[in-house]
Amino acid sequence: MPAKRSPARRPTMKDIAQRAGVSESAVSFALNDRPGVSEITRDRVRRVAEQLGWRPSTAARQLSGEGAATVGLVLARPADTLGVDSFFLQLISGIQEVLAERHLGLLFQVVEDVDDECAVYRRWWAEHRVDGVLVVDPRTDDARPDLLDELGLPAVVIGGAPDARHPGLSTVWADDAGAMAAVVDELSALGHRRIVHIAGLPGLAHTERRIRTLRAEADRRGLAEVRSVTTDYSDAEGAAVTRRVLQGGVLEGEIPAGGTVENGVVEGGSRPTALIYDNDVMAVAGVAAATELGFSVPGDVSVVAWEDSALCRMVKPWLSALSRDTVEFGRTAAKELTSLLDGGPARAVRVPVPRLISRESTGPCRA
């Protein structure tokens, strides 16, 4: 059996003191930016610490009241849907860029539901594990803001509308209503009157905003056959719902006028001429499902994806999509959190409205 490897020895303040020719107390004063040593000694100690690769201990920082040098992010979503979701990968990339500049770590955890997420916040707070948190997927009935207020844990809510009930929490949000209105404008101008929105998880604030906006825009234009159906954001559900609606399946208990139901399929019902998907993964899966059923895109049905990504340009036809700088979205959220950690005020920051890029998957309605 191979011998067990011993962990590498970390440099200590004693090592720095010996190399710099000063006392350990002088090293402590210099590295913690406290009075008691000259600027010449302070500079020499810092140079030696850098040469030795010394870093302050997180445990020591916590004991001295300086914080954990870590922020937290909890995601209450099915774990098997994350590997293909480009939005969160780009969001975390932007967050990490800002945290790295400040030498802050990111503690990431995936849980089953919001109750488990709240339990994680309580544990992190009690254990002094994080200095603040980034909160994603705001809910329409959300217990997390009240809990974070109670704990006094600095937090930035990503994707939620400003909430006057929680003035201590910062918010970074996008105008989902404006983006959905732009999509309906485009499809309506192309002559589409029968539209199905294949949405994300029910109960999420941005899902509900998109559904409400779609209904309001449909009512304003007199479009009677416009509906939404929620999913788990996965390619499997995106494809399954696409097959169902293109075959005249019943959604949310609705039966189109003049149709009769047999085996869950509406006989004589009208099929949608346009589909709006809440992410790129479902849109790609939906195009594949439509093609398998013999429908052409955009000849028989137009397709719009909510999140633009490389996936939208790797299929035929290229997908029309709502585009935004998701990495910058993450940067903005991380900057707002570091501002709170520095003692700054809570703010509500609105990022630019996602822009619709029209490509090959949308065209005039031929029905």
C-alpha cells in the first residue's frame, strides 16, 4: 500500500518574523494594518509574507470578528436540470469574477426546496460561515426575505422586483414584463394569434410575471388562444409539452372552442402557430420534437427562446431568442453584495431589458 501523503506545511507568522528579522507581534501589527510598526517594517513584512505565500486563516478571521471572507449561494432546484442550464453557469461566472477581485470565496449548495434553503441560511448564520448571501429564484410567496431580515444577514436578491417591505435587502432585477411584451409584439406583427408559452417552474416570481404579461398583452390584442404551461426547465419536459400542444393536448384544463377530448388530446382543436420557451434548452428540445412530428420551423410553427446562448446557434434553424449579458448580471449582483459588506446602503438596481434577436426560427403565420 502506498504511504499516506502528509499535508503541506503552511507558512506561519513565526516564519515571516524569522525571515523578516522582526518579532511576531510586529508581523501581526503589519499584516493587520494596525499601528505599532514603522512603514518600512510594514512593507518588509508584507513582501516576505507574499514571498512565502502566507494567507490569513479563515478561522482566525472569524475569531477576530473580521468575517468569513466567503459569501453564500443556495439553489433550490432539481439538481439534474443544472448541468444543461447556461443561465446559471454564466451568472456564477460573473459573480466569481467580482468575488475573486476581493479575495472572497463562494460557498455553493443545492437543496430540495425553499424550506431546506432557509435551514441552510440559519446554519450558515449560526456557524459564521458566510458574510452575506446571493438569493436567486424569488418566489411569489417567499419566506426568505423575512428570514434574512431576522438574521441581519446581508443579501442581494437576484431577479426579484423591488420590495418596500424589506428595505435592508438589495435587489438586482430585469424587466421580464417588458421582454415578454416585445416577444408578443414581434409574433403578433408576423400574424400569429395562437401562441403557447412553455414556461419554467411555477411559483417563481419571474415565471408569474411572464405569464401575467402574456395574458395582458393577449387581452389587449384580442388574442383568445394564448396560453402558458409550466415545466421544470428540462429538455425532457420541453419536448413532452411541445408534442402535447402540437397534437392538440389539453393544457391547464382548457379545451379550445369546438374541440372534444379523447385520450387527453383535443379533437378538432386548433394548434399553436408560435411557441415561446423560458430557456434555450427547452427551445432546442422543442424544435426536435416538432420536427419528429412532421412540423417545420418556422413554416408550421415559430419558436422563440428566452435565453440566447450558443445552443440557439447550433441547431437548424437558428433560434430567435431574448439576449442579455448574463455574466454582467452576475457581476452586478456581486458588486451590490460587496457594497453591502462595505457598509453601503441597500439598493434596487435594474439591468437592461433582454433584447429580442430575430433569427430563422420565426416567420409569418401561414395558418
